[in-house]
Amino acid sequence: MMRRLRTHRPGRDGRLASNAGFTLVELMVVGIIGAIVLLAAFSMYLTSMETWDISGARLALQRNGDRAVKRIAFDIRHGDTVTVAADSTWIIVTRTIASATDTLATYALTGDQVVNMHDTVLTSDVTALRFFSSNGAKVWISMTLVDDMGTTALPYDDQRVEINSLAVCRNEPS
């Protein structure tokens, strides 16, 4: 004897019934999952924008500090002696030509700015500038820059960059 399996029953009008469409519960579950996915994506977007801003601030600090240190090192290399102040926050670079000593450059920390002898600001947001020299020809330059992008109440957005360099006087007194 052979049995037939019925998978669908005919409806009242004689057609086969189907389960087409979604129930309200299914729609609510899909809506909640979609909202969670959208919130996660939006949160990731906000976090990446914050990281972008912080990275940009750090890069700007580093670029400005590096440019200032390179300028100071350039003048030191073209001098023949360097005099470092007792507090290590300023230097005088001199060059002797035909028994006459001239000041080639001076650099100092004034407030939060590094200025040269013409009062030109090389960079700002500097919290520490130190020069060290044991022989008057080789100079260690150390600069710390700090930028508070947002507010002082939020320390996570503060940026700090330390730049260190060594410069040696290349010219010999004539």
C-alpha cells in the first residue's frame, strides 16, 4: 500500500496555502538588529574621526617642532662655537672670521615659543627647551611640545611630542 505525503493543505478556496510574508515579531527582530548594526557603524565612525583629529594634532606638533630643531641645528653646524646659558634654555652660536667673532644666531624659549635673535617665532606650544654642550662645539637639543586640542578637563585629547637632536659645529675658526 502506498501512502502519499501531503505537504500543503488546500485552503478554503481550493488553492494551496503558503507562508509568504513576515510576522510582526519577525519584523521587530530585524528592525532591532538593524538598529544595533547602524549604532555600531555610527560609533565606529565617530571614534575614527576622533582618532583622525588627535593624529592630526600630533603630526602638526611634530612637524613644527622638527622644523624648529632643524633650523637650530643648521645654524649650529654653520658656527664654530656655541655658548649655552646656565639654565640651558638659550644658546648663542658664534663664528670667528679674521679674528672677529660675530653672533651667527641666538635661540631661546620665551613663554611657550622658541624665538631667534630677530624675535622670529620658530614654533609655539613648547613646554621645555634644553641645550646641553660639554665642549662648546657639540650640542644636544631637547624640545617638548604639548597641545591641548579640546579642554583641560579631557586629558585624553592632549598631545605631547618630544624631539631630540644632536648638532655639531662644522666650521673651524679662521
